[in-house]
Amino acid sequence: MIERWPSPGKLNLFLFITGQRDDGYHSLQTLFQFLDYGDEMTFAVDQHAHIRLLNEIENVPCEENLIYRAAQCLKTQAIADKRCEETVGVTIGINKILPMGGGLGGGSSNAATTLIALNQLWHLNYSLAQLADLGLALGADVPIFVQGYAALAEGIGEQLTPVQPVEKWYLVAHPNVSIPTPVIFNDPELTRNSPVRTVEQLMHSPWSNDCEAIARKRFRKVDELLNWLLEYAPSRLTGTGACVFAEFDSEAAARQVLTLTPPWMTCFVAKGATISLLHRQLSE
Ligand SMILES: C[C@@](CO)(OP(=O)(O)O)[C@H](O)COP(=O)(O)OP(=O)(O)OC[C@H]1O[C@@H](n2ccc(N)nc2=O)[C@H](O)[C@@H]1O
Ligand SMILES: Nc1ncnc2c1ncn2[C@@H]1O[C@H](COP(=O)(O)OP(=O)(O)O)[C@@H](O)[C@H]1O
């Protein structure tokens, strides 16, 4: 039987860099909210022992695909813990809708959906906390997608405090350039000394993204997009880019600005979600 599972995107409603650890990773305070918009995945489990991907993602070899890596990592752990046999297998399909490398977390979300779906379909019985731990080794944003609630993330993204930001409507725009995460984190001019604040202080202060100045300086298209959107609504970079988002109180207001976007902008409208689509399906 083929099972369908959602793999939603996220926004970083704010992102502050508060320091750099000895291993080079940056410590953050960032607010994650999900989008009611994302990729669609299918899972067909079998007893043929192989993990197969039905379709390739452009420029991502199978062994590097976070979907394959998540499935392999879960299977290896489950065999070691004697929770499944070597014979468990699966064929996984992906309908890629989220732009890649856009700061919308598509790869991390695919990994999280894979961990959660296979945990259920292979009857492994791991807790969400155990799956989040496994996921962190695949990417800093995997735990938030595994936990599935909007949260302030600290550390490198693994310390989560649930919060309930207003579920606004967003016009999300892609500048058709990809910004590799290290390009931002390696820039000497990046702000790395934002003050560490409490949840209450953060929720009541102006929201911004410390990566935005570097993304605007190094990628002209990001700068142009933001200049255009800021004429209509408060707008920011998500994650390390390259996508930016403008926020609105209603769907109608977001769609009105969508009708005005010039042809060079790739955009979509989506609503913020406190609980991810994946977790809404889990609780049905
Ligand atoms: C900063 C965020 C916020 O959401 O940016 P986006 O990827 O969403 O744009 C993410 O946590 C990113 O997560 P992810 O893209 O999975 O990063 P990883 O693969 O773990 O790291 C890629 C590289 O970025 C740098 N890196 C990443 C995260 C971090 N907190 N500090 C860093 O310095 C490291 O050099 C690392 O080798
Ligand atoms: N299943 C996947 N979906 C998207 N990207 C993937 C996947 N597996 C590996 N990647 C790699 O991860 C990179 C970051 O992808 P993505 O998560 O979409 O962006 P971001 O971290 O900026 O939100 C991609 O450029 C790609 O090389």
C-alpha cells in the first residue's frame, strides 16, 4: 500500500546570531513557524531489504539525498536496537515543490517526514525525542520538523521552546539564486554578537534576521526582491536565504500583492502554521 505524507516548509520569523562555538557552528536564537505549503512524499514499505528512491532530485546523488540518508540512518539504528529485521525495505517518492537551498528547510523537512513515516510504517516505536536526536546528525533543522510545533530554537537549533506566533499570511518570494549556508556563515562581516534574550524579550522586540545584510550585500537579486516587497509590507529573509517573505493579516491582502509581482519574481502565498501539516496528519 502507498501512503502519502506531507513535508511542509518553514520560515525563520527572526534569526539572531549570538556567538560562535569552538567547532565553528554559530549559536542562534531563531523563531520557527511552519507553512501550510510544501513537498509531498509517498512511502511503500516491503520486505525486500532495500531503501529505494522513486525519483531523483536534480543535482543531489541518491546517497546524499536527505531522504535516503534519513531512512538508512533509522534502519541502521533500529537493527542495532533489535526493533526491526534486516529485511525491512521501502520505496519513497517525492514531489518537490519547495525551492531548494531557499531557507525554507525542504531537505530537513523531507528527512523528518521520512523518520516519522518509517517509524510508524516499520512499527519501530521510537519517541519523537529519539527521532529528533537521530535527525540532528542529518541537519540542524531536522529536530524542529520532527517535533512539529512552532518554537524558539537555540543552540544550533536543537533546544526548542514552544511558542505560538500569530499565524499570518505570507507572500514568499524566491530570487532564483541559491545561497549555500556556509557562504553566509563564513562571511567576516556577519553579525555574531546579538545579545542573548529571554523568550518574552524576543517576542516583544522588533524581529529581524542577522543574515539579511550579508545576503543583500552579496546577492543583488535578494536586495532587489526585498526593496520591492518592502513597498507593500514588512518583509525579511528566511534562514540564510535565498527566499524572502512579506507578511499580511489576510489571504486577500497577500494575494492582492501577488497579482502585482513582476514576471522575474517566483512567488507563492502560504499561511503560517503553529502545528506542522505532518503532525496534523499524525493526530488524525
Ligand atoms: C541557519 C539555518 C536556520 O534555519 O539556515 P537555513 O538552512 O534554514 O537557511 C539552519 O539552521 C541551517 O541548517 P542546515 O542548512 O541544516 O545547516 P547544516 O547543514 O547543519 O550546516 C551547514 C554549514 O553551515 C554552518 N552552520 C550551520 C548552522 C549553524 N547554526 N552554524 C553554522 O555555522 C556550518 O559551517 C555548517 O557546516
Ligand atoms: N531531499 C532533499 N531536498 C532538498 N535538498 C536536499 C535534499 N537532500 C539533500 N539536499 C541538499 O540540501 C541543500 C539544502 O536544501 P534545503 O533544505 O531545501 O534548503 P535550506 O536548508 O536552505 O532550507 C540542497 O541544496 C541540496 O543540495
